[in-house]
Amino acid sequence: MFAVVRTGGKQYRVAAGDKIAVEKLAGEAGETITLGDILLAGEDDGLADVAGVTVSAEIIAQAKSEKVIVFKKRRRHNYRRKNGHRQQLTLLRIVSVGKA
């Protein structure tokens, strides 16, 4: 069974055993959480009702993504700004997708 869940403003298609990286969620490594916002669910042959579907996941680690360099420049105005950013992520292993 698979499901499409929304977390952190993004949508992910998940099935049992998948590993995904999502925006930072509260919790420590080893904890089990339930992803609540389920948009779609289904089997191989068709779609299922999302009313009774639950998605549980185990937190593998809290991590940071790759560094993104933000460089701003305005020509002929002697204006340059360099900034870096590393987004915080939570690595999840989907434990189960199924009926409640």
C-alpha cells in the first residue's frame, strides 16, 4: 500500500520501508511519529479511502542538507552580499502504511 503525505509544504509518495528526508520535525532519533496529513492512498490496483489510513515513521536522524550559497550583486553600485544557508532536515524511515 502507498500514500501521498504532505509535510513541510511538500508532498511525498511513501510506502512501507521507504526512506525520505523532510523539513525538520520535532523528535529524537529512534522515536516513532505519525504523519497526519494524508492526501491520497491506494493499492497496486486502485485508490483507497484516506479516512482510515495511517502512516507511521521512525526518525533515523536530524541532519542538515547541502550548503546553498546566496550571492547578490548590483552592477556598477559596488554592492555585493554573500550568504550561505544549510536547511535542517529530518530523515525518516516509513514503518507502515495501512488502515487504522
